Amino acid sequence: MFFSNKQKQTIVVDKGYEPSEIHFKQGKPAEITFKVKTDNACLREVDFKSLDQKWTSLPQASTKLPFQPTKRGKFLLSAGWTCFTERSWWTRWK
């Protein structure tokens, strides 16, 4: 049996991004799954400017986006054309 030490969170993309806040430990591999339920092209482009990561044209389904949080703090997640903005925070779990 395979066990992953990857931190996982799911964000539903519909009329915005839900939940609007997610948490990860820094320095550990992470994965966000975007479950897309909209045809809105703006929402289907995700931008983490402060982390220099951008994903375009998320398909109509689930998309897994791996990354590694390397620093503590609050990091803004926005739609590609900045038509919608939500906040995501990566903090060390206690």
C-alpha cells in the first residue's frame, strides 16, 4: 500500500473559489485540487503571483496542481484576469 506525505486541499471553482482560506505547512510537498464547475474563463485561470505560479485553462473537471510552500505568510490567489479574488494562506500547523 502506498502512503503519500503530500498535503492536500480541494478548492471548488464555481461562483468564486471555495473555501476562501486553506492552510499548508511550509517545506512539505502540497497539492491543490481545483474542481471546476463553471464555464467562466476568468475563474478557470489561477494565479499565485507572490509564488510566481500560474495555471491557465483549467479543464471542466478536477485538476491537481502540485507545489511546495517554501515560506510562511499570506499569499493571494486570484483568477487570471483578476475578475475574482480570494485569499489563501499557508501557515505552519501547530
